[in-house]
Amino acid sequence: MSVSVGSRRTIFVEASCDARSQQSRILRCTCAPLNYPCQGLDEKIERTSEVSERSKQHPISSTPSIRARVLPAIPYFFLFIACSSQFSFLCTQKRTIRSTLSMREQSRNNMARQNSASRKPQSLAAKIRAALVCKIATHIHTEGEQNTEIPGVSLYRRTSLTLCASSMYEPKLIVFAQGQKRIHCSHATYLCDESTFLLTSVRIPVESQVIVATREKPVLALHLTIDMCTVRDIVNQVNFSPLRIPSGTRGLAIGKTPIDMLDPCLRLLNLMDTPQDIPFLNKQIQQEILYRLLAGPQGDHLRAMAALDEQSHRTAGAIAWLSANFNKPLCVEELASVAHMGISALHHYFWLLTSLTPFQYQRRLRLQMARQRMLVDGVDATRAAFEVGYENANQLNWEYRQFFGQPPLRAVRSRKLSSPDMTTN
């Protein structure tokens, strides 16, 4: 539709703008002057009218809808959401990894500090123990126990395994520097190695066996005889904690050797290189070793022996008297009078210290002495039986077979025929 106004012709075209609402509006087109040819424009207007008519008949298919415009943008929206979530997840993971790494680094630094702090005393103990091994190996070249120039100090060496042998341990401190040895006392078994020491507070029968030893690395140990007078002096001068009653056999104990004990042991053996210093420094160093022993966890064993008003000290006196008179007939009443104790108290504390009764202790002493006489001195069984207190050889044979598993004559023959690698202890 066209309208002429003045010198110009204005054309009004009705076209559909929204196919769904079927609303229409008028498009105003200002054309050229009237004398300008408008044939092409009229054709365009006609085509526009035709399109408008078709849109009225088919509005949805002909005109682009909102869904057609929105649907292509949906994948980009979800892609944006996915990228955002992935980015936030990666940021969270990054923070988690950073915190984990920082915690690991902190724990690693703490462990390094602890290892460095714990490595120093261990390395120091290893150095002292290695020096102790060299010192013992330098001054002993024979098998078994050997006395030194220092009073109360002896060295032990064994280069091969041994059979299980019975022996009597005197009150002493044994510091093991190398190798392993198994010690059996009554119903308890102790494993001694280079990190342990063995303490015997009374004379006690034991069975021992070397289980780890070679010519390159023999069993090496330091033996220190304990002087009870020195122990009493230290106990009287130092205010130790009250005595605790240990469980098990109190006559024998085992513990870990601290650095405070290894160092004076090494200094004690260093006196062998300077014999002129022994009379002046020996007593002081031994006092230091005994002090470290009394202040440690196993010090109650010695303190109970040193206390004059303790029942253990009186029982130790009865044990010493029985050890000196083992070849005489035993009278329990006489033994109790020696210890100034009652018979029941004597039995109780005697068992507590040795895990044996007085009669069992005397029997063990007699068998040990008879065995030593036969194996070392070459004495026959009959003579050995009478020397240790038996009335006849048959009684010795019967008790010897019960304790050692074979009669004395067979034991002597098997010991002579044993290989050199399995020597006696």
C-alpha cells in the first residue's frame, strides 16, 4: 500500500513481527520523490506481502522461534558449567596437594631431627664398644677366662661354639662386648650379646653355652669381681630410691649396657697400657662402674646384698658358708643359726636368691666340683666322690646321671672324643 504526500510517496507495509502472537505492525518506508521510478520497490513490497501471508498460514515453520535461537546456545552453557567445575576441582586438588606436601616435608624434617638426635648416642656407643672389643682382643689370646694385672678384672674369649656346660658364677659383673652366649639358671634362660651385661650378686650354679662365635668375631667379655665393701660405701654415701623387690631370681640379672658404663670399662682396660696408674686409678674407676650399676634398673640386686639389715644379706652369708662347707653333712638348723634367721625364712629367701633349696644347692656344688676334678684333673669317679662328700661312688654315679644325663665315665670319654670346635665352656 502506498500513499502520496506532497512530492514524496510513503509506503506502508503490514508485516508479521511475531508469528506466535500474530501481532502486526506497520513498517514505514520513505522512498524517493514521485518522479523517481519505483518499479523495483513495488516488486519488493509485493514479495514482502507474500512472505507475510505465508507466515500467517505457517507461523512456526516460517519464522525463527525462541527455541531455535536458544537451543544452539545450550551446549555452550553446559560446557561453561563443566569447565568451571573442573577448574574449581583442579584448584581444590592443588590446595590439597600443597598441604599434603607441606605436611610430608614437615614430618620428614621432624624424623630427620629425631634420627640425628638418636644417631649421636648410638654412634658414640658403637665407637666405645668397638674400642672395647679391640682392647680385649689385644690383651687376651687364649681360650676361656684369663686374669689381668688389674685386681678383680679378668677377660673372657671364645672363638668357637661350645657344648652346654655347668659352672658356678661368683658375684661379678660380666660386660659382653662381642658374640652371643646363652645362660640357663634354674627355670630362666638369658641371652647375652654385645649390648647386655650380666650381674650375679651371690655364688650361683648356672649352665652356659656359646651360640655365636667365630675366629674372626669371637665372644669377648670383661669380668669384674664385685667387692661388697665398696658397694656398701657407695650405698651409704648416695641416697638411692627405696628398694623394690624384683620378680624371679634375685641372684642373677641381665640388663642393657649404657654408655655411662661402657666408658669407664674402656678406661679401666686402658690402665693395662700404663701399669703405673693401676694403684691410683683402679679403685676410682671400679667405684664409678659400681655406682652406674647401682643407679640403674638392676641396682636393687646389689643394694639388697649390701644392706646389713636385709634378709637377702643374711641369706648371702648362709650361701657363702654352704659353699665353703659343701663336702660336709648339711644341717638346716646350723645353717639357719649361721644366717641368724628362722628355718622357714631361710628357705624362702634361699629360694628367692638361687631358685634352689639348701639341699639342692649343696648337691649342685658337689656335682660341679666332682665333674671338675674328673674332667680337668683326671681323678677317677671313686676318689672324686669321696672328696666332694659322697659316701660311695654309686651315689655319685646315680646323681651325676640324673643331672647330666650320663654316668661320669661315659661323660669323660665323650668329652675327650668331642671335636675341637665344640669345646667345653
